[in-house]
Amino acid sequence: MKGYLSATLPVAFIICASATGASTQSAVTSIQAPPTLATWSTRVMNDLKRGLRVRNDLGARGPSEGLVTVKFNCSENGAPSKIELLKSIG
């Protein structure tokens, strides 16, 4: 029985390969590599900088410097959600 199965499998693959080879249409398959941590970090930081707002009510003092700690979740495409301000100094 094992000899029969091993003999029919290569024949089935040959038939499938020749049937697909007769097709005139060609399919293009592209695979995108997952982003590296560095690429992802850069993209998230750029998105955060783009969303940064400076208060207008600071008057002549202008923008101040400080340190904030935020917590957020990121989706697979890098979109932040559930953003929380945990600590603000300055």
C-alpha cells in the first residue's frame, strides 16, 4: 500500500504543474517583510511629533520644556490608541 501511494503522489504533482503551466495569465505574489523595531519606532515617533501641540496661552514665555510619561497601545499598523498621560514634569 505504501508503494502505491508514493507512486501516485509524484504523478499528481506533475499533472497539477502542467495544468497550471498551460495558463496564459501570470499571477504576481508580493510579500511585505514585517517592519523592524527601528523602522516602527521611527514611524511612531514621527506620528507623535506631528500630533504635538504647543499651547497658545503661554504668552511671552513661549513654549516650556519638560518631561512627560505617556502610555498607549499600538495597532499592527502603528496607530496609537488608549493614550494616557501618566506623569508631567516641567
